[in-house]
Amino acid sequence: MKASAKVVLASHNQKKLKELREVLGAAIEGFDPSQVVSSADLGLADPVEDGVSFEENALIKARAAASVSGLIAIADDSGLAVDILGGSPGIFSARWSGRHGDDAANNALLLAQLADIAPAHRGARFMCAAAAVIPHSDASAAREVVELGEMRGALLKEPRGAGGFGYDPIFVPEGYEKTSAELSPEEKNAISHRGKAFRALATRLAGLM
């Protein structure tokens, strides 16, 4: 374990790690962003995410990382909720097509399911739950915090843009003409569901660390 580590992000995603370091550095005075490490840095395996909500899955990951590392653990779970589909794909967003992480297949299936839906009824929102677990020698005394973030918008009928990942190429945030895949990383982070959840969580952690 890295001697300077104080926080572990329960994820192997380096883009998320960079974003969390920036958010915590801005929210907590004197905080050294290098004190945040990822599951990959510590060689932690991903737990089975068998929760039925974004909040439950985020907590499952954060609890597992905190238990093994002894560090404050942060995790997020996020996905796309389409209004006319009753909130689906939801927690199944990453494997909507049946193949986990196949963005092209997930987008193609969702667009096919919405093929006959008029623009006025293509509303959707990205949702994120960010969880933090502060471990304690007495497991029953561990602190848990969860914050939510949301980005509303609408779905196009075909992908546009080469940036981002997941459903970004078919999602246009409310108030924008560009898709999430056409926004710069800075533009996207400022309005994204994950950015909002991480910033809210950082504010809570600032009073606990």
C-alpha cells in the first residue's frame, strides 16, 4: 500500500481517479490529491455488484475497498435512465446489450428500441450515486455517506461525437446542442451527474476528514 494514501477510489478507471483527485483537492483545504489511489494501485478485486439501485452498488464497492484497505473508500455507480422506458437501462446500463462494457452494442440496442419515438418523448437523465465509507476499528461504527447527481437531457436518433464513453454520443444535455461526446472534458465535468455527486460528497467529507 502506498504510504501516503488516505483515500481509495474503488474503481480501476483512471479518468475517474483524475476527476476525484481534482474535486477533493478543490473542496478540502490542504488536501494532497496524490493521497487518492485507485483499486488498481492497491491490487483490489472488484466485488460482485448485486444491488438493485445505484446507491446500493456504490456502497457495495466502497465497503469492500474500505474493508480490505483500511482507507477511506469512495465509489460511484451510474447509468442512464430513459423516461419512456420507465427508468431503464438504469443499473443495467453497462450491460444493456448483454455484453458488459460494449458501448457500441448498448447504444445500438437502445436506439433500436426507441426508433419510433418522437423527439418530444426522448427525455432521459444520467444518474450517479457516489458513496464514501470511513472505516473504524469497530465495523459497526464505520461512517457511510451517499450523495446523488443527475444530468437531464434528451436522446438523439444516431450517435454524434468521438469523446466520452457509454451513451455520451447519443445524449444531448439540457440547454446544450452538443452531445456529451462532443463536449470538452472540462465542459462535461462541470455539468455531469458524476461531477455533481463527487462535488457534493467532497463537501460532506471536508467536515469529516
